Amino acid sequence: MKQLLLDKIEKREIVVGVVGLGYVGLPLAVEKAKAGFKTIGFDVQAEKVDLVNAGKNYIGDVIDDDVSALVESGMLKATSDFSFIDQVDFIAICVPTPLDAHQQPDISYVESSTKSIAQHLTAGTMVVLESTTYPGTTEELVKPLLEEGSGLVCGEDFYLGFSPERVDPGNAIYKTKNTPKVVGAIGKDATEVIAAMYRAVLEGDVIEVSSPAIAEMEKILENTYRNVNIGLINELAILCNRMGINIWEVVDAAKSKPYGFQAFYPGPGLGGHCIPLDPYYLSWKAREYGFHTSMIESSMIVNDRMPEYCVDRASKILNRRKIAINGSRVLVLGVAYKGDIDDYRESPALRVIEILEEEGASVSFFDPWVPEYRYKGETVLGLEELTPEAVKEADVVLVCAAHTNVDYGMVQKNAVAIFDMKNAMKALEDRENIEIL
């Protein structure tokens, strides 16, 4: 089986299936198709399937013309019918792995996708889980489901591995194609073949590790590293505010050291598809072994409390002008989880807005990248345009995301008070009405 698959990879005879056409799946499907492999995208959302088949792109990191050209040439198509799994030789599972209401891993999407794949899995297929999850998922959950549902044996009839997605929305340098890839599979043959499949598509290095659990844990390490360091800098930001010290200037000075220091910056909390979630996966799994990840859990506490802290700071800004937060008018600039992207998954700005409204504030928002967002079942519309009048009407303006296409000079000239949580206005000289995190 190994040599047959290696030959098919070299001849570009592999048919690729990508399950989940979101921020991870669609860019991967596009790169596979561009590399000369016929690709089928699977998604339960009919809207995404229809958009792909119409040649329309909906992910910021994908080039619009690539999708239309690949669909037109027959190299890429999408479907909600999992029976087409029997036509593919390589399957990448790229479905969401959120947290449930109790902050515990919700792997239902992985489980349901795996069951659907198992019903149509054929011998000689490579299956790779790319969704971020806890160490052990591939071998403890995915492998038994595939074997039970298909009647095939892992390592003999099909290969199974884990290769964590590395997607940084809005990154101008590193995209799916040129980002190094880690591969860990069950058995040396599986690792070799799956790694060969990624090398045939990607420009970045492909790093082989000894097991899926190693690959799963390294992905958790990547994002927990950021979570812990952001927690550290957020805690220092709170301390520096009490001491009257500019944390942003502190970090800029510290990063002048050419070794041993990496700059992290404070903000209203954590956002995105991985960093706010992955430590919960690790701490949940650690309890199975009677172990508490105390340092990690401490950083999670700090980061989770930042939206409440930022609202408290905004309330104090209002109090200085004898305005209660109840009944105040608040304008939020930026609801994306970071600057210059349209992704608001897990954005702390949404929690900031929720707390403000719970306190009785009237909140409006403007985001040039996110005209509307959906939160807890409701769709919220933003201002169509950021006008001087809209800024003047606000009792306080909160900057939650540092978008470069916002006229911060106009905001500063017209705002009564500004709480800049991202230091987006650092270049402005007139700062009398600006307070930073």
C-alpha cells in the first residue's frame, strides 16, 4: 500500500477530500487543487458548498480568482454528500473544535465527521485529522470510529495521522502553502506517505514526528505558549496602570534585546480559533492524569477577566465626567479579534459589548472589516460609516481592534473620551482625550 500511494502522489493521481470548508479547510483544498490533485470539499453547510461550486471565495486568505479558476477547470468541487468519500485517496478533517457551555472540549464535529467518513472509507486511503484537539484524539477516538464504521484495519487497510493546522488569518507572509507542517501518524509507513502528500503540495518544511500524540501536543504547546505570555503581559498591564507606567513603552523597550525576549502586547482578551481554546483542551486532558496545569490555568484566568477589567476602566473614564455607565452611549471601534481581518471568532470585543449592555449602556460599533456579527443567536449590525457625528455622540469610544484603515485622527478630534485598548492611536500627538490600556 505504501509504494502504491507514493507512486500515485508522484503522478498526481491522488484524489483529495477536505472535510470542513472553513478558515482551515478551504485554503487547504485550494492548495491541493493548485498542486495538481483533484479535490472534493465536503461541508454540511449548503451555503458554503454552493459558493465553492459557483467559484466564489469567502475566506480572506484565499485568492478569489484561484477558486473560480480551479472550479472552472474541474480541479475543485464541493458537496454535502459524504458518499463521495469512496472516490478519494486522501482525506483531511478540518472541522471546528470549540468549547461547550462548561468550557470543556466539544469534539462532536470531529466525531460526526469521522462517522460519516467511516461509512464510505475504502482500502488504500490516507486519513488526516487537522482540527486542533487534545492529545490522544486521533488514536483514542478517530481510529476506533473509522475501524468500527468501515470494517477496515488501521495500518493495514488505511493510514491515519494527525497534522495540526497552522492558519494565521491576515498574515501577510505565512499562508497555508509556505508554513511548515508537522505530521505524526500511526506507524512509520503512514507517516512517510502522509508527509509525502504534504510535501507534494506545500513549500514549507514538513516535519515528521513519531506519533499523532506528539503532533497533537505540539499544537497545544504552540498556542498555550502564546496564551501564557499574553496572560503575563495583560497582568503587567494592570499593574503598570496602577503604577502610572506605560506598558506599551515598556514592551517596546524590552524588545530591543536581540535575544531571550519575544514581544507580546496586552488587550481586552484573547480571540481567534485556537489561542483562547487550546489551553482548555490541555487542562481538561491533564485532569485525566491527576495533574493540574497551574501556570496555564492562571494565565487563562487573567485573559478571561480582561473584558471585565476593560469595562471597569471605561466606567472609570465615564465617572470622571460624572456619567454613569447605565444610560451612557458607547462606540466600539473594531470587533474582529485582531487588526485588519474579518474574523471575529472568540473576539473579546463581543464580550466587552455584552458586559456594557448588561450594565445598561447603549452600544454601537464600527468595523470596516466586520459590518455585522452573530453572537449568541443574534445578528448585530454595525455603523455603515464612521462619521464625526457618530463619534461626537458617544460618551466614550473604545478601541478593541487596531485596524489600519480607520481614521483615528478624525476620531481623536471629535471624541470626548477614548479608551484605546490596542494602542492604535500611538502615532497621534494630541492625546489629551486618549487613555491607553
